[in-house]
Amino acid sequence: MKNKHKIFCAGVLAVMSVITSCTKILEEQPRSLYDPNFFESERGIMGGVTSQYAHLRWIYGQAYYYNTTLTGTDEATYGQQADQNFLVMDLSGRAEMNSENSRADAIWGVCFSNINTANGIIEKAPLVEGISEAIIAEAHFFRAFDYFLLVQTFGGVPLDLGSGELVFNTSTSRTSVRNTVPEVYTRAIFPDLKLAVEELPEVGRVVGGVTKTLARLYLAKAYLTYAWWLENPNDIPTYPEAARVDPDGHDANWYFQQAYNVAVEGIESPGPFALQETFYDVHVATNDRNNELLLFADHTETSEFYNAGSLTYGGGGAPENFASWMLTWNYTDIRSSSSNSNWIPMNSVLREAAQPLGRPWVRMAPTIGVIQNTFADKQNDSRYDGTFTTVYRGNWDKSDVSGPVYNANFLLVNPGDAILTFLDDEPSQEIDFKNDVYQSNMGAGVLPGRSDFVVGPSNISRRVYPGIWKLGPYRTDSNGGLGEPNAASTRPFNIAKFSELYFVAAEAAVKGASGNYSARELVNVIRARAGKWRWSNNGNEEKIQDNSAAMVAATPATIDINYILAERSREYYGEGYRWYDLIRTQKWNELASTYQIGGPNIGDRTPITFERDIKPFHYLRPIPLGQLDAMESGKEGYQNPGYN
């Protein structure tokens, strides 16, 4: 195994931040490495367990890994300022993916070093006085969590890191042997998660700590994913090669049923977890760490030490949370006028550390299909409004700019007014994109009587598109100004939600599992919630409206996998679920092989159709080149086919 697996790199990962409003927090003492003796004390064991939470920040919010979960799916393509990291993932002819440029490398070393830390805790903790079974169960959960992420991404991976299968490794090993997918699931993931379900408490030991409900969600997801792997409906190859036979003698249907059963147990015995009343409540920054969230990679604005990153400037690297920059276009190029008779350009929308805005990198963009099809119902369903920033409002008053400001049609606008709007639907009147008098420098258009420039749903491009509101930054220390918009987000990055239990059970039901709830009933719990509004981001105003009945009535009488996937995209758009959803169900090529979007230049409003060359071998990412380079033996046959 790669040399760095002998030292436990998770030890240097900054551990979860202090949450000042809570009394139960994780204490942090970063370390450069762990030696075997470190795990022979209570303090050492607890330090190792704390590092398990810390390693999440090197994965979730890490934008290059985030890119691998979305770019190339039906949710996202590359944006106007994309570099090779993003072009390669799109599979649309701009670059060929290989072991050197695939950014799935972001998880390889992080996960294995954390797995070895978990091995050390599991092996040593029973010998240490004062360490409960529940504490050890946290390590079991995280070991399974990492192996589940790896096996979905790369196929079979090593269970032996140099000292034996699932054994704490303390010496350099420059060879490695990959286990098969069934071995990884049945020897590591399932046993660890079943133990975690038994031993973890209902209420987390600390804020954001792992719980019985979280373990049930991951056990259900692992059963569901493995069931699809056994079924293999589209004959997607696996590696290392292995018969699609379960070592324990169960078939795919059995695992689909287990996924259903465990997910329903989680729904019926939720502990302190529940659905938030509205979709908006799940994502609004003022309600972070709410009780729908089962796991998150935490950050804080109160301390750079506990935040594990600068509070004033983000460098664009882990463990910072900078994922939201990628789906944020350069709205700061928007111009209004300081005159109402002659167009004198001025900046009216400034970069701000606020949830609708944040730091633009323009590396990724939603496709037109996302706007027009995934979120077709923008009136009843609150999830489009709760996902995207569709209205960019003037905030020049938070800088040193003063005086009257004029916008489209030379109409006066005030701070907080709409300057540029992405329309929900194509307007009945034709948008005037020439607007020779009041010229939008972003290629937006004008409608009569409106003071905001507008962009229709079919006019989005790689350069101009709705931004990702749900992941946007939030600071309480901006003091009425623009704050620190160049810093990485100090919000937690959400990883697991209580709502997903409903989707896992529904998907299993579509695949034949049976129980007290049908797939339609389960999905309608989420759809009913999506119909409830309490705030409109688009209107920037309170909106008390309940469209639950309409949402439920619109659900097809019989739903299929494609409908489940569409609902998952509406619920989790831009959160890093999509590639895993598409490869699990083997729907990637069917749903994402073509897409439409405008070009990269100002005024590129005409939809262009792009095709992706998604081959069966792409359903696994390449083993990173760094891993292969570190091996002295065992290289031959180690790489996934198609990437040699």
C-alpha cells in the first residue's frame, strides 16, 4: 500500500470545529502522526475518534472531489472558466480521463489513512479502560463509511493495508492487493455497519456525532447499492473481476428487501431526527445543523484553528469548504448605470459573503435540462427556489458607492432591488436582447416596464446561469457590510440527511421490496414537504403557501426508477449525490449522454447540444497514478480496465 498509509494522515486533519452555541463539542489536538502507543490511552483513542470526524472536511466541501460527483452527470457540466480538472470529468470531448487527471484521487489517500486510524481504534480500544462500546462503534461506522465510498468509486479495494485484513498497519508497505466488491461489502462494510446500528446511541455523543439512525441510513444504502451490483441490469463490468454472486448466498432481491427494512426502521425509530417543515428550512444558513441532518463536515467563523482554514481568504484547497464557488457565476460583472439618460456603467452587484452570492469561480454550470425539466414545476414545488439564486439584487450601498442607480429601461433601482433575474418560464413577450440603449454587459435582455435585466430558461450558458443558493456562504460577522466573500464558507457541508431514508426505501420498493409503505407513499412524504413554502428567495419575501395536495396529486400512480432519480435530483441537486445515483442504478448513459447549454461567451444564448462518450468502464474511476507510482510490486492488473 502507498507509503502514506503507514502514518495516519487523518491525525493532521483539523478536527471538527467548536460550535459555540452547543455544550457538547469535540476537543481538538491536531497531530502530525499516530504511533502504535498513541492508541494505548483513553486520550489517544479519543483523539483518533475525533480525527475520524476531521477527515470529512478533506472530502466534503473539497471542490475538486465535488466536481467528480456532478460534472458529467445530468446535473452539471463545465463552466466558462473550467480548467482541466473539470473538462476531463465531462466526457464531452474536451479531455480524456486517466489515472493522472481524474480528481477522484482526492478521496483515495484520505479514506485509506482514516481506515487505518479506525483499524487502530478498533484493535486497541477494547484494552483501554474508560472506552465504551459506543465509542468503538464510531470507528466501525467510519471504517465502513470510507470503504463504501471507495468501493462505489473504484470497485474492489484492499482490505489489507500491509499487516493483515482490517488490521492496524504500522509499517511501510509498497505492495497492495485489491479485494473484490463482494469481499469489501461482506467482510467490511456490512459487519461494521450492523455493529454500529447495534452499539451507537440514538442521540449523538457530540453535536453532529454519529448515531444509530445514521448507521441505519448507510446500512440501507449499502444494501441497496450492493443489490444493484448483484443484479447488474446493463452488464456493466466490475473490477477486480468477480462473479455477481454473494458469498453469503443471497440474491439481489434479498438485499433490496434488507435495504427497505432497515430504511423503514430508521424512519419509524428516528431518535431526535425528523424532516424540517419546509425545504427552505433544511438549507437556509440560519438553520444550519438542524435535526434533519445526520452527518456534516463542520466549520466555524469563530476561530481559524477550529475552522481549519483562513477566515479572510480561501486558497481553494482542502480542508476548506469551497464547493459552492464552483457553481457560482461571475455575477460581479453585472453593470447598471449612474445616469438615467446616458448609459454610464457602474457595479451594482458586489461580491458578498451572503448565501445568495459568495465567491465566483465559474467552473461548473447547470444544464438547460436542469432548469426546464428537472425543476419543471416552479410554482408548486419549492425546491427550485430553495436550490438556486435566480435573482441578483443590488448591494452597492454596502460599499462606498452612493447616488441614484438606474437599470433596464433606465428605471430607478434601490439597494435590494432585482438587477438581473433568471425567469422561471419563457415569457409571453419576446425578450429584447439587443437593448441598444440600456445595454446589459452580461448578454441579458429587457422586457417592457421591468427595471431588471432578464434571462430566459433556455438562455443560460456556461457563463451566465442561476447560482447555487443552498450551498452559499453565511457570516454573522459582516457588520452590515460585504464581509469576507473571498474566504471559504464557514458553514458545515451536509453529508447525510434523514430525508434520504424515504428515498432508499422507495427505491427498494420499486425494485420489488415489500412492506407497510409503497414507493409512492414514501416519495409523497418528501413531495408533500416540497410543496410547503414559508419564504420565497426569488421574491425575497415571506411566502406562506401549502401546495402539498397538488404535489401529491401530481405523483404518478406507479413510479419507476427514473422517477425516483428525478425526485432525488430535485431534493439533492448540487450536493454531490448524482454520479453515485447514476452509477448505482446504471442510468448514467441513459440520462446524461446528451445535454444542452449556451456557449462560454457573453451573449451565447442559443442552446447547443453536446454529447458525452460514456463507456461502461467509466462506471469506475481510475486508480490514482500516485498509488501506482508508490508500489514496488503488484502494479500489473491493479488499474481499472480502460485506464491503462
